[in-house]
Amino acid sequence: MGPARPASHRLATGRPRVKNNPRNGPAKHQRVFTTYAKKLHILKWLQNNTMESTLDTFYKGVTCVARQTAWKKILHWRSQIDFITSAATKASTASNRTIRAMGTATTLDFAAEENIANWVCQLRADGVPVSRLLLSCKALEIAKDIGLSAAQFKASLSWVAGFFRRWGMSMRAKTRSGQSNLEEGEAALDEFASNYPLFLVLKSQQSKIKEVVQDNLTNRNGFGRQVWQDIEELHERHPSRIFGNPRAWWNSTISIAFLTYHFGHRQGQNVTKVLLLWDDFSAHFTDDVVAYADKVNVVLAKIPPTFTWICQPWMKPLKAYLRRQWVNHLRNEIDNSKDSQGTFKLRPPDRFELVEWVNDAWDSLSKKTIVSGFAKCKIIEATHPQTTEHVEGHHGHDHDGHDQHGNDNHPNESILQMGVENIEIMDLNDDDDELPLAYLDNDAVGSACVDT
């Protein structure tokens, strides 16, 4: 006789399927929360009619216990008619289903937020503008004082928006201080460099379906539908534009997108040509890129190969800033590991942190640093001022993240060969201090402009 088989275990039925199931019978009005405006409407109806008429009008089909519950609910509302009338007559609370006291369901209590609100008012009274970043830093400081960790409270953008909403504050428009008028300010602005938003290329997994790949390239800069939600949020946070492909590779399509984004409005117009300095990288000088640059009146000039380190001085301070951010990230990870009992595991920076680092590094560059790149290329004479119209600069990636080797001709020779006219030169002065210079093995994609 063989061994007896174990009794089969009946599989759990689980939850019943609720999708695409039509409702059986009339509405039972269960788990329904009514707005204050509707509560007041029901109470006014009750004043001129009986309770039975009120139930038949607003709770059709409700019988037995459910009808008795609705009866008690209306009686409870009638006992609070003064509060309901006050809430229903205000536009801010008429559509609410309930009113919670300020500070309910918030990480920081009422006293902590009141402290931050008073701090904001004091700074604004002294004429000090309070940005979202400054507010977040203050909130993190308060959270640390009351014993909240970085994981419990992050002072995110949603918290900042909720804080302004709860305390009736708003982010003030950018204004200027000084005795100069608008015309003088615009003239001074034209004498200095302007940083153009960055174009970043990140790694993105490629779908195996050709149609999906084409859809991602056309509508989502090479990212999938899920990752695109994060990219859209990054686009809202930062002025930089982000593209993705499996190798994080700058290509001619991105080059054309860069030209379109910054200079597309110049197409078909009789405007002065713009000089754009680019690395000697193949994706910067393909036939379609050069043809489109000619349409938008942009002259492309090559930075001498192997000499971007001297022709683009802004690279060193930018990389130094990125290195400091990386070191701070390592320190924070080590400090956080001291509180845990497990094995130390380094957490790499996520996509949001990396994009923020690069944008902050680009914004921290002084205008003097960017303009000095044109002086290094002998396009701007530092000692003999002349006149100029537009000079643009941009930095991209080469094939392996380093400068390419090859021809070391000076950019001016390339400009002369192009036969460019109406580009005059002048000296630009700026008193901004440069950041300390340091080396870093990473690379970034950016652009600079000198409008004088």
C-alpha cells in the first residue's frame, strides 16, 4: 500500500473582483461624506418640509437601518447648524467635507511652524527675501532641534507649498534694489555673460519594442513612461533639459534639440550671427547640425582638441563644486551608518540629487569665469577692448568623457575659414570672484553666452 497523499489545501478565494461590476440596486449612501454646502442645503429643506420628505428627496432608496442612520445624521447636523452655516458661507470651506485644526496630520507641530512663520516675517520685514531653499533649510534645522531625523522630515517642495498655504504666505516676485533705473540695468546686463540652461544626458534603458523606442524618442526625450514622470518633475525644478539613451551618449539629435531650444526663434530673421564654441566632437558637427545652425544664424567653432582645459576655464570650478557635493554625500552616508547596526552600504546619489548638483554647480559659476574662456581662445582681447555683438559658448561630451586628440588649430583660424562677418570684439569686465579651482574626472554639458 502506497503512502497516503496529504489532503489538498483549498486555495484562498481572496477579495472579490470589483472592476467592471455594475451596481446592484439603488445607492445605499454608505461611506459618503457630505460637503458643508450640501449639509446646509439639506437643513434649509428640512426647515420647510418634514423629515420623511427630506429623506425621500436626498436619500432615495434608503430603507431600514440605513434610513434610520441618515435620520440621525441629519439631526446631528441640525444641532451644529451654526457651525455648518459659517463653513458653508465661506468659499474656502464650502466644498470641504470636514475642517481640521491647523497642524493636524503635519510632521511639524503648530508651535514649530509658527516659529518658522515668524522667522520668515522678520526676514521680510528687514528686506531679506526668503527663497524656497532658505525656507527648507530653516525647516530642517527646526526639525532637527525637535528630534526629527532626515528620513522623517525632508522639507520637500510639497511641504513648502503646504506651509505657504496654511500660513497665508506667497512666494514674492523677484525685485531689485538700487538707485539705477531700468535702462541702466539693461545696459549693464548686456555687458555681462548669460548662462544658458544645461542639456544633460542620462542613462536610460531601451525597450525591446521598436515602436516604443520611437515613441520615447519622439515624445519623452528617450525615457520610458514611468521614468518620464521623474524627468518632468526635474524639468519643473530646474531649467536644464534632460535626455536619455542606453549609453548616456550625446548625439546629433540632441545637438539639434539644443540649437532649437536656444536659437530656434532666430530662424528666418535678419539678426546678427551668433558664435557658438563647441568641443571638437563628431556629434556637434554633423551635416544636419551644421545645416540647422546656418538656418538659425549660428556659427559653430571648434575648441582645440586636448585643450578644453585651458580654453574653457569654467570646467575646473564646475567640477570642483561637483566634487564637494560628492564628498558631502559620502560624509552624510558615513554619519547615517553610525546609527545603524548593520553592515555599511554606500547609497549612490539618485537621479534627483545628480541633476540638482549639476544645476547648482552651473549656477555657481561666476560670469568672469565664463567670459575668460573667450579670452583664452583669443576671441575677446582682455587688454584691447573692441566691440562685439554675440558670442556663445557650449560644452559637450566626447566619445569617452575626455578631450579628443587631433588637430590643434586655433579657433580663430576656423572662424576666418568660415568667412564670418559682422562679429566684433570687446572686453568684458566682471568683479565676481571665481570659485576655487580643482580637478574632477566627471564631465558635464553646459552652455554660456556673452551678449555685449
